[in-house]
Amino acid sequence: MKFFDEARIEVLAGDGGNGCMSFRRDKYIPMGGPDGGDGGRGGSITAIADRNVNTLIDFRYTRTFRAPKGEHGRGSDCYGKGGDDLELRMPVGTVITDATTGERIADLNADGKRALIAQGGRGGLGNIHFKSSTNRSPRQSTPGEPGVQRELNLELKVLADVGLLGLPNAGKSTFIRAVSAARPKVADYPFTTLHPNLGVVRVDIERSFVIADIPGLIEGAAEGAGLGHRFLKHLQRTGLLLHLVDIAPCDPDADPARDAQSILAELEKYDKDLFFKPRWLLINKTDLVPAEELEDRISSLVASYKPARWFPVSAISGEGCKSVCFAIMDHLSTLRTNENATSEG
């Protein structure tokens, strides 16, 4: 299935039914008084986060969603039936904003979370509500209120604990294959990853985390070059970034330290909060560098990058990957413990 992470839709909640103006006219009761019922409420539209939905593809081809109107009131004190509510199931991680004002309406960041996105109109009042001691035969009723109509922007931001950064062919897809059951495409040409891939990394029976691989970044990504800029938003919810750098590039003119700095520059241009997120350096493809050169290359890269932590790995052979996963799990456990302590305090 093609990955869609953005969509624009129109939602139209149902109008409320009109109140009825009616008088009871039974045999032997010629002046029975008012008996006009209220109109039914219009149907509302609710968004629901569903973990079984993976993309916004359903909202790319069906763009207008309309809830039923409420029925009009009738005589004999009959109230109109309310319109059925409409539920739209969206992927967990969907952010809903008003397309006109830019107001954030909802962030569906948990499975089952619900958000009212268009309120149905209230039904009008029948003339039974206007009877009084001075107005025995009220000839008034009220119309139903219109339902809310609005255009919405839907933006999916995948929920992952760890995000992978790097140039095309840095080995991100190979790494996620090595540490999880995810099987993204791997090939010897750039941009084999065309959409985010998620993998669950299980370090033991009760400890695991979710890792996200996005398309590779290139210089100028913040201005729209390549593919990665479209998907950087998927890293905004992560607790840790892993920056993979190819220590053995095929191009003899390539400089791993320079390439790493170019990615950081693009990250800072795109979102400073993302730039300052905790970030570790993974020095990949160490198995392709002669032993006598490896230490110098790593030293040069680390001195330029100045990472909080760095790990030499070989994603293709799996060397060093297990220790990285245990270190990540310990880091995330500490983060979660601190968050729980803060919320309880």
C-alpha cells in the first residue's frame, strides 16, 4: 500500500431538524392546544485513532464527509429523530488542524483516542415550548441550527521512540533489519526508502522500543531537495535520534565528517527543537575499513561531530548492534522514569 501522511478533507455535520408548529385537533377536542414536537439534532463527526489504520490513503480519495441531518418535529408531540453520528478512523499519530485558521483541533496520539471535529446542529423547538398562561395558542417554533462545516488538514506523524537519520545509502534500512523484524527494501542505489518504516526492537521479554527509518536526507533537504524533508516531521515525537554515518563511502571524494555536518545543518534549518533532541552517532560499515585506518577515521569523525555518545557498528553483519540496542533501552527507560516522576510531582 502506498504511504500517505497528509490529506485535506471537508467535514459537514448534520443540520438540526426544524421544530413543528401544530395543534391538537381530535374529535371532541377542537381546541386541544399546541402539540408540535422538537426537531432532532444533526449528526456530529468524530475522529478516532485506530492502530489498525496505517496511512491516510482513505482520505486522499474521499475528501468530503457529511453526517445526516436531524428529522423535523411533527404534531402529536412527536420529536424528530436525531441524525446518526459519523466516525472517521485515522492512524494513531494523526494531527488535525483547521485549514483556514491553522488551529490545532486534535492530536490522536493514543489508540482509541476520540476527538469531536464537527458538532451537529441542535434541533429547533416545537410550539409546545411556547405555551404559557398568557399565550394559550402559540404560533411559533424555531428552525434547527446548522451543523459545523470546516476544512481540515490531516498530518500523520508516526509514533516511534527512536528515529534514524542519515544520507541515502548510509545503512539505515540495513540497521533496522538487523535489530528488528521490519524488512524495508535494501539496495545499492540511493533512495531505496521511499516512506517511513517502523520496527519493534525487543531487547528482552518485557522491554522493547519502536524505531523509525525515514528516507535519506541530502544537502538542501530543508528547501525541498530529495525526499527526506517530507518525512522529518515523523522524527519530532521520538525521544532519541540515531545519526548513521557511512565510514567507508564508495566515493573517494566523500568526507564522512563533512557529510555528517551537512545533515545537521539541514536538521537545524528544518526544526531547531528537532536539532536539539538527544542524538547519538552510529559509525556504520566499520567492517569495510582496513584495521590500520579505522581508528584514525573514527577519531576524525568524532572530533568533528562531538556526539553525546557514539558507537561503531556493522549493520550488515550485526556487529555492535546489540550493544547499541541495550544502550538505547536504558536511555529510554531513564526518560520514561523521569517523565513519570514529573507527572506524579
